[in-house]
Amino acid sequence: MFSSFNGLKLLAATIALASASLLASEAALAGSCSSRSAGSTASSQVKGQTGQQTVVDIAASQGSFKTLTAALKAAGLEEVLQGKGPFTVFAPTDEAFAALPEGTVEELLKPENKDKLVKILTYHVVPGAVTSTSLKAGEVATVEGNPVTIQLGESVKVNDARVVTPDIKASNGVIHVIDKVILPPN
């Protein structure tokens, strides 16, 4: 999908098209999951989180998203994700990136691998602002184009990644911190 990626204009157009699928995504995500509402209070303890910052600003201001912030910059996605949104970002921690095979992050950050990096990062983004209390089990379309699978239970999972901190509210969406980097099927 991004093999002919020619800058942020194409990415912005892709996000706009993905936003058109928002109604379908929200239908898959809508519902009441009151058993997870207690976990949403954890978001209020995030350092410097005010709800006035964008998803990128929040990631950059936290000590545990240095790799994600560098990857967003290398992929040219900072400006897009600082835009109006709304976006739901499943944000892997630095520990999650460190768990990838040795050398993977360094390879992805190289300019010649920008298309792959964009594909991976946009697989972590869902159009719309979806809080943990409105999640519903099932497949949800991502900005990348392939769906992620939401699993509910004692914890919320996105594919095989566990949501460790839900509902960090931003001015243009919401961040759910996850413990693994999720990879698109291709």
C-alpha cells in the first residue's frame, strides 16, 4: 500500500480514506465494557498528561516512548499524527521495541526502509478516539489497511500485545500503551 509512498500528502490521503472506515471501526469497537473502566484511572497518572497535547507530544514527553518517537520522525509521521485526528494509537514502549530481534529497529530507521516503517507504525493506529470502555472484541481496521484483533478478558489484547496502560487522552485522540510491537501480516 505504501510502496509508492511519496511524502506526507499520500499518507494524509491514506489516513483520510481510512477515516472513512471509522463508522465500521466504531461499530466493531462500540459497546460497554464496564469491567475495564477501573483501569482507565491509570491514565491520569501518566507524567505530564493534560489532554491538551497531541498523541505525538505525549509520546515525546514520556520517558518510555523514545524509540516510538524516533520511528515516527524517521517515517515522516509526526506531522500527520499531530493533526486534528482523532486517532487511537496502540503505542509500544521502548521495552517492546527492544524485544524485537537484534538490529531490527536500527534497520527500520534507515531511510531505505521508510516504507516498511510506515506500514508497521500505521498498523498501530486506528481512526477515531476509542477508549478502553468502548472496546469490543473483534477485528478493527487500522490506518495501514489490515485489521488488528481486539481480545477482551482479564486484560485487553491487540493481536498478541497486552494493553498495559489504557486511555491516555490527547487533544487529538487516545493512546493505549502496549507491551509488544504488533506487525502487519504482510
